[in-house]
Amino acid sequence: AKELPLSGKKVLITAGPTYEAIDPVRFLGNHSSGTMGFELAKRAANLGAKVILVSGPTYLNLEHSSVELIRVTSAREMYDACHRHYKNMDVAICAAAVADYRPKKVATEKIKKKDGDMQIELERNPDILLSLGEQKTHQFLVGFALETENELENAKGKLKRKNLDGIVLNSLKEDGAGFGSGTNKITFIDKNLHIKTFGLKTKPEVASDIWEEIISKIHA
Ligand code: PMT
């Protein structure tokens, strides 16, 4: 039998949103469904890889003998899960929409409604992708950029600043791109700033395009 292009490779993928607790019943979160990351994991497994999929809260499930699904809630839990496995990985892709901030204090009881406005003080979460870039030894590291303006410039900035081998840009300005379960429209930028733009496709197709880009570069 012909060897699959990712046989023997270990792959780490982040997916979904993170939830940052405000109190026992409330959180800060975002609209990520997890679909993009789950499709990347599925595709990698079908191409022969062993996959660790670290996902924030989502209704999705993935049962595949080559995928270990680790469910987390907050950015800090996602950070810890990623760093437990990163050293042994060959490829890492961060498709999660990680909250940049978390409430500074988490109330132990449900916060009661009072007259007037209220404020929640926020503090920075760790940037998981940035930390993976800093600790990179041999891994091929790919990030995502979800942008609403100056898309290409911002994506290139993230590529350099986070020491990435590639970045997948999706723009909320494009219809059918970004959050949700259906479709996406991406631009792949490699570390030599070669840019490849794809049409609107289903997320399984987008996952397949991303893996084709990565495989052509790791085998080059
Ligand atoms: O889940 P879906 O509904 O299918 O939607 C898919 C998606 C839109 C969430 C996905 O395609 C996507 O764009 N994911 C990245 C979203 C994001 O948070 O982008 P960003 O530009 O803010 O972050 C840049 C990169 O840094 C991303 O790879 C992100 O995973 C990573 N990051 C960001 C902040 C942080 N604290 N830690 C990180 O690792």
C-alpha cells in the first residue's frame, strides 16, 4: 500500500472558542463553533497523522482511532493542554478563537442585579500561538488570523511576530467566511510571504486545501 502523506506525523490542533468565567453561570466567549479545527483534525487523521485535538466548548464530537480529543474550557486550560503535548509534535495548527482577556476576578456566587451600571475588570490571557512560536524547535507551526480590516498586513504581522511557518487568513468582510458551521474563504501565507488565495468552499474542502499547502512545504 502507498504510504499516506502524514504517516508517522504527530499533529496538534486547537479548535473552538474559550469561555472565560465571570461567575458560576456567566462567561465571556465568542461565536466559534469548532468546525474549522475539527475538520482539520479529521483530514489530518485521514492523511495518516496521529492527532491531538484541543477544543474549547462545542457541541461537536470526533470519534476516530487516530484522534485524541481533549476538551477544555478556558484559555489557560487550552494553553496547558497544548504545552503538555507540543514538544513531541511535528505540526501544530491553532484554529481556536481564544479569548484575549478574562475577568480578573471570578465571583464565587451568581452576581446579583443592582441599580445602575456595572463594570468587569479584565486581564490578559496568555497567547498560546505566540508561546508555541517562542518554544518552537522543529515543529511546523500554523496560525489563523481572523480579521475585519487591513487583513493582509495584520496577517503578515502575526506570521512574523509569532514565528510561524504559515498563517491562514479568513476575513469577516467576506460573505460565508469565518464563524459558523458551513463555509470559509481563506488566504494561505507562508513564511516567505508567498500568498495563495482560495475560493469560497465548505470547511472540509478548506481543511483539505490547508493540509495540501502544509504537506507541500514539509516535504519540500
Ligand atoms: O470554529 P468555526 O465556527 O468553524 O470558525 C472558525 C474560525 C473563524 C474561529 C477560525 O477559522 C479562525 O479564524 N480561528 C482563529 C480566530 C482568532 O482568534 O484569530 P486571531 O486573529 O484573534 O488570533 C490569531 C491566532 O492566534 C489564531 O491562530 C489563534 O488561535 C491564536 N491565539 C490568539 C489569542 C490567544 N490568546 N491565543 C492564541 O493561540
